[in-house]
Amino acid sequence: MRKLVESTHVSLGGEIGSPQDWALPYLDDEHSRYATGLLAGADALLLGRRTYEGLSAAYPAMASNPFVDRMNSIPKYVASRTLTTATWNATVIPGDVADFVADLKRQPGGTIVKYGNGPLDQVLMANNLIDEFHLLLTPVAAGSGQHLFEDIRDAPQLSLADVRRFTSGVLVLVYTREPG
């Protein structure tokens, strides 16, 4: 069974909606090695519409490096109620998202990585589909905007599985769901 890993930048204030405004100074070589390693172990991306639209607008124009090349080439699955087609090696998920993701996890293959945190998480968390949360806690006190796990109704119990500290002060907190 494949594992679904969510990777999200979060400020100390819990803000996740605009990491381009506060996380960029922390995207150093350590972060690059971590992010490239996570993506190298994946063979698919799962994205919500807003994350897909932002990433698909930026990555095809970026200079080549191992992370960018992998982002551009890996298959992507997009959850959207409004999109009917997608570019950038992406497929819009047809029908029920929870059923599609559960089926995708049952297929052979590597890790599925999901970037961002938003409405798609409501569906994934309600159906116990996220196996790990990789929260990149960034030492910035940004607090306004979209917040981590905003509007999540069924809050799962999580266990801290790993902590990695970057020289920049970023902490990668890896949580897994408690059984049950």
C-alpha cells in the first residue's frame, strides 16, 4: 500500500496560505536536500486546485535542477470542482476524490506527496487517507491569512514520529495518525 505524505510550510503563527511571502529566506541548501529527497521517493503528486494553479504557473519556467525537473515530470492528480482539464503532466480527478485517492494508494508504486493544506484536507482527513504530515515550521510569526488545518471538522490524533532541525531554525515535524 502506498503512503500519502502531506508536506506544508507553516509559520509560527500557524499561517500557511502565503509561504512565498515569508518562507523564501529559509529555502536554503538544507531545505533543498530535504525537499528533493522527499520528492525523489515519490511517484505521484496530489494537489488541490489552488496549489496546482500556483505551482503549474511557476515550475515550468524555472531553471533546471533536480527538484524542479522532478516536479515538472512527475504525474500529478488535481482535486477540483471547477477544473475539467489540466496541463503540466496533471490529471483532474474524476468523481469522488476520497474513492480515487484510496484506490491510488492501493496501487503499486512509491509515495504520493501532497503539497499545501486546504479544502482537500477535509476530505482526506475525514477518510483517514493521509499517512504522514511533514510540517516545515518556519521561525516567522506570520499569523494572518489561511491557517493550518483551517475548517477541519474531524481532528485526528497525531503522533510525533520525527523531528529534523535545519541550521536556519526551520523544524521539520513529521506526524503520523494515531490508529483508530
